[in-house]
Amino acid sequence: AQSVAQPEDQVNVAEGNPLTVKCTYSVSGNPYLFWYVQYPNRGLQFLLKYITGDNLVKGSYGFEAEFNKSQTSFHLKKPSALVSDSALYFCAVRDGGATNKLIFGTGTLLAVQP
Amino acid sequence: DGGITQSPKYLFRKEGQNVTLSCEQNLNHDAMYWYRQDPGQGLRLIYYSQIVNDFQKGDIAEGYSVSREKKESFPLTVTSAQKNPTAFYLCATTTPGSSYEQYFGPGTRLTVT
């Protein structure tokens, strides 16, 4: 079965410093991987995806993610964190088959201190 | 949140009452999904529908029911059989042939006392 893991419940970073939010995956076949962000009491917003091609994927709001097949990881990164980046981040993988279901990680709370 | 609306934003009910959460979309997407979000547990799939008049159970369907009479609408009923209904409920859509990312509504926070 497809799955993703987010090993950190919370990540703390100072404003202006680079940030990394970790995600590892377990899939059979080629992975379709996604990152979403959620602000308090809001729905999830799509940030970026990896389907195929370049291992470095660029997304919204200056975020990028690096796909690493050998380490089965898809870490989210940003060169310089903003206080407004503070939110809950979810990694997801597409389930196999024709259902287009997504399997979500448990989320990582990013806190950026001024 | 795009063209997906969920209403109401906050909902309060007494234990033992059924309650229906609305999800409407104007994106012309075929597939729609209902998730439940609890702190520290991520999103769990309740039901999904890939086409009008058809839907399938997700991972935690017990105590919930849905209908899909129109492409635009996918209401979720939380029945009195659901043991722990208090949660944040999210509706999402996607369209076949896309890269499978899902688009989410703003959510409904249900509190049952």
C-alpha cells in the first residue's frame, strides 16, 4: 500500500533562514507526490507536485521540493523563511489505480520566529 | 479555495442528531472527496465519488452517508451512528486526465455536544 511519513510534528526556524520540511514515501511503481499547506481553519492549498522529470520541483510562494528516489524522500524547502510561512504542511502520494485518491501524511507544523 | 464552497463554516449539533454538510463546486470536476481532519492524524478519506450517481466508501465511512445526484454537489451526512463526529471536514475535487492534484474547499468545523 502507498504511504507517506512526515517524521517531524513541528519545525521551528528563524525568519530569513532556510527551511526544510521532511517527507518520505513508500509506493509500488512511480510515485506521484504532492505538498499542500493549510492555514488555521482553512482548506488545503496546493503547493507543488512531482510526477516525472526534474528532481527539483518549484512551486508556489517560493517553495521547492527535492525528489530523491534512492532515499524515497520528497522534502519541501525554501531558501529564506517568512513569518507568514507559518502553517501546517502536508505531504501526499497518489494511491494506485483509477480512483485518484491521495494518501496524506500526518502534517508538520512550521513555526517561523521573527 | 477556488470554485469549491462548503457551508456552513461552523456547525453545532446535539448528540444523536443527524447533520448534513454541503459541498458545491463549479469547476466541472468529475471526482469529489470527503475527508475528516483531526489534530495529529492528517486527513482521512470518508467517501469519494468519481461520477454522478456513484460513490465509494473510503477508509472511515462508518457513521457517514453521501449522495451524488448532481455533478456540482456532494453532500455528506454525519449520522448519529458516528461515535466521534466532532472534527474538521474537508471536501475536495479533481479531474481525470490531470496530474491528480486535488482542490479543497474551505472546510466545515462540526462540533457535537
